[in-house]
Amino acid sequence: MSLLLARLASSKIRRSALTGVVGFVAYGGWAYYVNLGHGDDVALRAGLVQGSYSLALTMGSSYLIEQLLTLFAAAHARTALLLASATSAAIAFAVAYGIHWLIGTPMILTTILPGFVIGSVYAFIYGLSVQKLQMLSSQ
């Protein structure tokens, strides 16, 4: 295992921070793009808000998934994974919708739907990866 992968594997915070930065760039860029038809100022505001809370939400979701997997460890691994990823995705959707509603984003569902779908898949894959890391580290 490379040094970078070893560092990522050993730190929840590093894994969460890296995924947060990727979330900022990807989701902030999407929000900017889909809101350009409403003017540059609206698009920039939507992009910065989406990017900023995507960074925080992705970091928080990653950490939450890890904590929930630990909490649900007594359950079957697949059940724990589904519970952790579904809980994280539902919280992320509610926060995303609420923030965009508060700032007056005109195309809320169009803005957040790609992030929700990708985020739900991400939550499942991230949880699965964490379970594999836990299995490897316990051997």
C-alpha cells in the first residue's frame, strides 16, 4: 500500500477532508452551471453556497457513516451498511433542500438532485470501503 493510501486508511479526518474538497468543486460547479440562466450573481451565489455546504456535508456524512457503521456493528454487515448510507443520504437531502430554500435558489430540485443521487451512491460505496478497511485492519 502506498504511503498516501496508508495515511488515508488510517485517518477518518483525512478521508473526510479529501471527499469534502471533491464535493465543493463538483457540486459547486454544477449549481453554478444550472443557475446561469438566472444571471451571474445568482449562479455564483448558488455555486458558492452549494460548494461550501457540500464540502461540510460530505465531510460530515463521511464521518457520520463511519460512526453509524460502528453503532450498527452488531447488525449484519449489509444491514449496517444500508442503515448508515440511507441515514446519511436522508440527512444530506434535507440539509441541501433547506439551505437552497433559505437562499432562494430558483431551481432547487434540479440543483440538488444530481448531488443527492451521486451522494447516495457515494454513501453506500464509502460505507462499503470503510467496512473493507475495518476487515483488513482486524486481520
